Amino acid sequence: MIDKFLNKIVQGDCLELFKQMPDNSVDMTFADPPFNLKKGYNSYKDNLKLQEYLIWCEQWITEMVRVTKPTGSIFVHNIPKWLTFYSGFLNKQADFKHWITWDAPTAPMGKTLQPAHYGILFYVKDCKQLKFYEVRYPHKRARKSNMLAKDYGGKKGLLHPFGPLVSDVWTDIHRVKHNKFRDEHPCQLPIHLLERLILMITDENDIVLDPFSGTGTTAIASKRLGRQYIGFELDEKYVKITENKLLQEQTNSKIGDCWVSFYLDDIVTLRNNDWNYIKDFYYIPNTVEEIDQQQIILKTKINIQTPIKSFTNFNYITNNFESIMSSTLFEKN
Ligand SMILES: C[S@@+](CC[C@H](N)C(=O)[O-])C[C@H]1O[C@@H](n2cnc3c(N)ncnc32)[C@H](O)[C@@H]1O
């Protein structure tokens, strides 16, 4: 029954489409629903009455839990106000794992503190059967000096060369602001936000479902990472935009054999378990002092010898090979 939806963006009302999905059939569900803030979508009117909105939300949240496998995870992205209600719904039917704070400025709503984060609720169908992989992100560095931004409480000697394990506060992923990178959609999420979640809890070929697909961020992240996707979206225009984008996407967000998330030609999320393999693709300074002052850098020479099909940034590296190789990689500032 699920095959007809696999690797497709299906146009329609998600509650209707969910009815055609079997129980326990997908590995990850992610929802970024309308926030009921009168956003200017192409056709959807984002202004339900409070009770109407909440009743509707409980319905699709219940469907998300139903279709997720016992080993799978459920993510819901929204402003904190709505997540407090969502938690009430989810606590009755799934196991709480985390409230991920995604540090990103949002619009003020009357007499409030300046809202500066979105939340991503992370629930699991069954915490005893959960599939989960630890992931790492690059060390944060001071903009001018490029030195590590944190002092790690005098424990720099224990630093991981790539960067820390990802916590439940994400400050390194920014909203898609520039028009050059945006589709005609009022609230498109960054692809590498979804890639981080996907790397954390799914394996190659696992199925990722997004009932509010928008212009397809979840589907694109899934395709890049060799996962299967299902997207539901009410608006035909957004479905078309997504389908066109998907045609141009490749399944190759990899370093050698390992799936990783790239942003602007750097790896921004990798699995902890993959580091022993991936480290050979980097120039890594010998001492902690050097890591403090220098970012580790992908070894372009090794990448060029890597088969093209398993290497995302081949074109970038070949075009920039001379300048990259002639840069003084480990000279101190
Ligand atoms: C917040 S946006 C999702 C944006 C998406 N995460 C992205 O990055 O492009 C919510 C989307 O839900 C769609 N939508 C609203 N009601 C829906 C419904 N009942 N079923 C399916 N999609 C719906 C809207 O058209 C809108 O594109």
C-alpha cells in the first residue's frame, strides 16, 4: 500500500492521504505545519480559530505516530506556543526524547520577549526500540581570529578534531533568508537542518515522511542522503516546484562510503561512528593548539581520487584545486 507513495510528493490534504498509509510503515516522520500566523501561502488560509487549529493538529499528530515504525522517530517543528500543546498530545501516545532548540530569530508577537528560537519536538514510538546515531558538527570559531569560540573549561586537550557532539541546542544552522536560495514559499526550512535529523535516526533506504512538504526540503534532504521519501502537500504549485527541484538533485551527499551533510562545501553534520573513516579525508593538525587556531580542512587530493559518484563536491574542488592546494593550510594566524 505504501509503494504508490514512495519517492513521491502527493498533492492533497494530509489527513485524507494518511488514511491510505499502513500502521508502522515509515522510519521517520517530520512535520513543519502551518503556524496559524496568517502566513501568505499560495492557497492555504493560515488563520483557523484556536480550538479548530488545535483539534486539527491533534489529528495529524496522531496519524504521524500511527504510521511511524516502533524503531522510528517523530519530529514536529513550530513556535514554542504551539509545541506546548503538541507535547500534551504526543505524551499520550509516544515517548518524549528531546525539545530541540533551534536558535533562529522569529517575529515578535505583541508584548513579548524577542522570540529567538523555534522548537523541534523529538518523540520516539518506543524508546526501547529506538534507532539513534550520535552526530557531530564543526567547532564554532570566532569570526575574526578563526580561533575556537569556546574555551572548553580548560579541557581543550580532549577536543574532538572535527567538533562536538550535537546537543539539544542548535546555533549553527541559519534560516533561509536570501532570495537567491528561496522558492516562492513563505517558510522554507534549510536543507541541512533536515539532513541533521535524518542522519541522527535513519539508515540508507529508510523512509522519511513529511505531511506538510511545502517546497520539499525534507524530500530533497532525504534524496541527497540516499533515503526514501514521501511528501504530502495541499498546494499544487508547491508540489510542482518540489518535483522540478527533485529532478535536479542527486543521491550523493557522501564522503567515500559515508553519508554526510554539506553546507557551502563543508561538512556540517557527520555521524560519530563514521569519524574513523572520514578523518582520512581531512588534513588534521597534530596538536590541540593547532586545532584551536586552524579549522581542519578536507584533503582535496584524496577527494579527487575518490569516485565521482560518491563525492558531492567534485566540481567545486576541481575548479578550485589550485587555490585550495596552494593555501597555507597549517600556518598559524
Ligand atoms: C510551514 S509550510 C512547510 C514548509 C516546508 N517545511 C519547507 O521547507 O518547504 C506548511 C505547508 O503545509 C501545507 N498545508 C497546509 N494544510 C495542509 C494539509 N491539510 N495537508 C497538506 N499540506 C498542507 C501548506 O500549503 C504549506 O506549504
